[in-house]
Amino acid sequence: MQPKNPLWNYVFFFLLSALIWIGTVSLQNWLNPPKPLPPVTPAEARRTSEEASALLTRTLGSALAPGVPGIGNASQIFADATVGGWLAQRSYVLPEVVVEKPKPPPPKERPEAVVQNPLKHEEIQIGNDDCSLKAVLTTRGGGVQSVVLNQFRAATAMGRPAPEGVKEELIPEDLNRNDPSNVLYAYDKPDADTPDGALATIDWAVESNNFDANTKHWEVTFGADVPGQDIHILKTYSLSPEDYHLGLRIDIRRKGLSKDTVKFRYQLTGGHGLPIEGEWYTSIFRNALVGQKEKGQGKNFWRDYQDSRSISVKEGGERVSKGPETMIQYAAVAVQYFASAVVIDNEQQKQDFIEWVRPTTEGKLDTKKPYLDDITVRLVSEAIELKPDAPPVVHKYLLYNGPVKVRLLDDMASGSQAAPAALVDRYLNKLHLDTFTDFQSPGAFGNVSGAIGWSYLLIKITNLMHAILGFLHWLIPNYGICIILLTILVRGLMHPVSRKQAKTSIKMQALMPELKQLQEKLKGDRQAMAMAQMELYRKHGVSPVGSCWVVLLQMPIFLGLYYSLQESIHFRLAPFLWIKNLAAPDMLIWWGQTIPWISRPEDQGSLLYLGPYFNLLPVIAVTFMIIQQKFLMPPAADETQEMQQKMMKYMMIFFGLMFYKVAAGLCLYFIVSSVWGLTERQLLPKAKPTTSSGAAQGGRGGASGKAAPSRPKPRGPKNETTNGAFKKVQGMWEELLKQAKKK
């Protein structure tokens, strides 16, 4: 006799408890709605999560002390939910909204030093709201103080949409005002290990500031003398309306004070302070990417990847140097959806003037969470010979600031965000910025040799998912519905395979009586039992591994959709039903940041950390997976398989923990796919157990080998299609109730 399994009781108990909890919270909010909240300023939308937590604690007072559901500390969660008014006041209140912060001063109100000396930290804006980018340059270090992506709405640290009209500030002004991005450091000697920081802190002179009204092209030039050296440097920034990059031209020239040939070396920094969206759920923080390409006409390309955690722990990343046959193409800092990169301009004669690149930390936000540290990249030039009468040495760069998935800039789903095809082609094919995401080692997975490997397959399927979803969104402008349609399309195409797999499972259920007889007959002889079992399978045309094909065929589709959700600028902040961001968890209810091990910020990174929100979709997805596993998995042929199947059931709970913070769009795929599989199975004939002679018995088969008594066929109208479908659904529900009542 098989041991009884109480798993279904736990699943239904949890679902019922969750529904009661959600209903209670909704009723309390309806009877006692929260008070209107103050508006959020743009500066508040860009604060770090630590600031948000501190402000939230101060605002709510002592009532709020500083990934699958149904397990862990669930009893404590439900107990907290019943405390008087706790959830009634906070169920749908976002931490990034409950903030009272003084408004920042108007842009014209600058420190007194600016009034005393107009050249001190003078700020110049290039670009406007009609351009793809809008940047603020500063005379401090001749650097970049902020970059705003006008085509993309900002998101908060919690992964929620920022207030309407707040655009994505990729290079934030508050972190770059006193420490700008894209500044220069000069080396006192070409072989010195550490550069002098004077050029990055002194105020550069504004030598020109031009705007062409016809072409709407901005161009600003800063100039400065290198302290202690006979060298003058010009930095010229340029921007056109449709560009997702700032042009940067560096002119290095002699001042003429000496007649000797001198050597000069400089260091150029990348952007820093890139905001992290959804800090509590994302697995992608700040990463440093360095791309190298083969010189000449070679097509090989290499990319070095270092994450902020390793850079922080080692107090600086690994140095990436150019080789005899390679040159540095770009150095970038990337977050989940966007990247800020220093790219060597391909439209210049000499392009291999960068000697090496190294990522560094720019400020520790939390010593216990090194993965949250701010980082940048530093590009060091080779030694430059400057003769007294020689023309200036010119190095050209593109300061790219835009989506990390560059090819999405011109797809049909972009709408007003679409960039010119020629510009995107330059980014992808000439500057190789597609390797931010679509990278594979040369020769190993088809980049050069043409061999098709796993990385190659994933890249192709991920891009195919982007294309299909873009086309569906062109037809139906709602990404939630597009994901549902994509799932139906994928499962429909795989229907022949999944139908064959389901039939194999039914045949294996029908063979259970004979397998039981073989187990009794050959008890203790494992080898003979295995041979007899395989012979029985061959006799009835059953393949035990046939049920694995559907999972294997879906795996590339699943991973392609997973990666497309991780990098898509279109899923980002796309709403559906109560979901505000399909690329983030559904975040149905805010349950706070006070639950030990579950939602406290200091517990972030642990296995039990689920975050400050209750997510409903992962619960539904895992529940359907468990039900689907119960109905579709072939019955166990021996005790070992039976134990394995039980372990898989309990492993689903563990998987639920891992997938609790998965994107809502991916949960939609899981749910629709599971419903399809269950419906497909219910439309197939039921298993009929066979006798030792192979004759099928009437009724529904099972592990016990007993046939259900035949029932007279009810009379009804000739056309029973509707009634038949209804009875199938009713039968499925009755079977679920029977399973739940088992003890």
C-alpha cells in the first residue's frame, strides 16, 4: 500500500488562506481607504534604496520597524496581517511614494561660489526634450554631470514606475555634481603607476559653445592646461537629436614653452552612478564590460565581464590589456536595461590607442552588500609623443548612453523611440555594441567557425522572441496579452509532440497492473525486473523517455523568453491587470520590510528573502505546475521511482522559493502553458488498465490496477460538444477534490 501524501492539503490550505487574506485586505482598504499621499518630486524618484528605507521609517514611525509562498515564515506573515490596521494602511502603499523630502532648489539657485566666479562649476546643457538624450556638462573636470534618456520613463529602486513625466536619468546629477563622469587624469610620467587627479577637479574654460538651429546640433569645447606639463587639452562634446551617444573629441597639443619632444599619457573615466531598478528582486546589478576586436579585417571579438561584487571584494577589477593582434573597442558599465559606455570611434584613422582598461569602485553603499557598490571603467591611453611643431594628437570617442539591448532601438515596437536604421547599424555592426548582451566566444559557438552551440541557439531564440513579441505588440498593443498569445502559439506548434507524450503517459498508467505483477514475481531481482520492464514497454510500444521531449523542446523557448524579459526595454514598466511592470514581480500587496528573514533589507541575498511584496503570480504558477505534474507524470514503476516523484513534488516548493521574484511576464507564460497542458490532457482518452494477456479493461486505470465499474451512457441531444467539454472540466475538478481529501 502506498503511503498517503498530504501535499495537496497543504497546497489548498495555502491557496484558501491567501485568498482570505487578500479579500480581507481589499475589504479593509475599501472601507477605510488610505489618505492621499503627497506628490513625488523627480529627485525623490532617483534616490537609492537605503535612502528610501530610511525615509520610509521616519515617515511611518515606530509602526514600521527598520522568494515560493506557503512555507518558511508564512504563519508569522498571516499573523502580522491581522494586527489592527497594519495592512489597512499599507496594503497598496508603495515605499517610494510615502516620502516627505524637501524640494530641491531651482536650477538657477547655485552655491555662492558660482555667483562670485561664473567660471566655477559652470553648467551647460546640450540636447532638449525633443532629443534622444539630454546632457548637462560641467566645467569641473570638463566632465558630464548628468545624462537623461528622454524616450524612457524612470523606475524607482523598488521597480515601480516613477511619476508620469520623470525620465530615466542614467547618469544621475546628484552623484555626479562633485565627481563628474568622463573626466581626464594625466600621468606625470608615461611609466607612472598612478595619475595626477588635478585635471579631474580643476575648472576647465569654456572655449566655445555652439548650437546649429538648422541641424539642431550642439557642440561645446572645454580647454585646460595640464598642471606641470607643456601640454594643452581640448575636450569637445557634440550631440545630434537622434543620437544615443555624445561625441567626444580630445585634442592634445603642445603649448610651445619647450622645444623638447615630450611623452604624455592620460586616463579617461566612464559613467558612474547608474541606478539599479528593483534592487530587491533583480539578479543584475552593475557590471563592467570591456570589448576587444581583432585588428584589420578579422571578425573575432572578445568581451570581458566583471560584476560589481568581485570588483568591490578585490578593491578593483582585473586589468584588460590590448594584445598584439587585438584592440580595445569599448568599456562600459551596464545595469539591467541600460548601459553607459566609452566607445572608440570607428571613423578615425588610428583606433588602437587605448593600452588597457580597468573597472574600479566609486563608493561603497553598504559594506555588507558589495554587489550594490557603484563602479566605473577607466581607459588608459598608450604613451603619446608630442613634438613642438607637430599637429595635435586627436582621439575620438562615442559616449553611448542607452539600452543595453541595442538592436531594440529600431524595432517596430519602439514607436517614437525608434532610432534611424543607419545609426543602429553602426552601433551593431561597426562598433559591436550588440555584444553587450549577444556575446559568444570566438570559434566556440558559431561566432567565427559557424558551429551551432548552446550560446548561439539561445541568442537566436532570444532575438526571435523579441521579434515575435514586437510583431504581436504591433497588432495588439498590450504585452501581457502578447505573452499569452506567444505561449499559445508555442504550445500549439508543439502540440503533436506533447500529445504523443501524453499518450505515452496514458499507456504507462494502463501498464501499471502488469508492472505490479512483475514486481511481485521478480521481487529482489533488480536486473531481471529491469529487463522484464523494458520488454513490457517494447511489447506495448511505450518509450519511458518520451515524456522528456516536451520539457527539452520548451527549454530554449523558456530561456529565450527569460532573457528577453531581462533585457527588453519594452517589457520594462509595461502594465497588465494589476501589474505595473511585466519585467518585475507582480507586487500585488506591500507587506513591509519588517518580517525577519523574509523582507528585512538586511536579509537581502539569503534564500528565504522574498522582498517587501506579496507576489500572487508565482503562487498560481507553482500550484498549476504541481497539478500538472500530478496528472502528466507517468506512474512510478518501482519504489525508487515513487520516491523520486515524491521528491520532485517537494522540490516544486523549493523551486517556488527560487522563482518567487521572477518577472510577472514569465509567470504568465508558466500559467498559460500549464493550463494548456492540463486541458490537452483532459481531452485525451483516460487510461485503461490491461490484464496480463494485454486486454484492456473498461474504466479509469490507476496504480491499484482496479477497473471502475462501467456506467450507462446518458441520453442527450445528438450534438453534445458543449456538454462533453463541460463534463470534462467537471470531471477534472472532481478529481482535484478527491486528491485534496486524501489523508
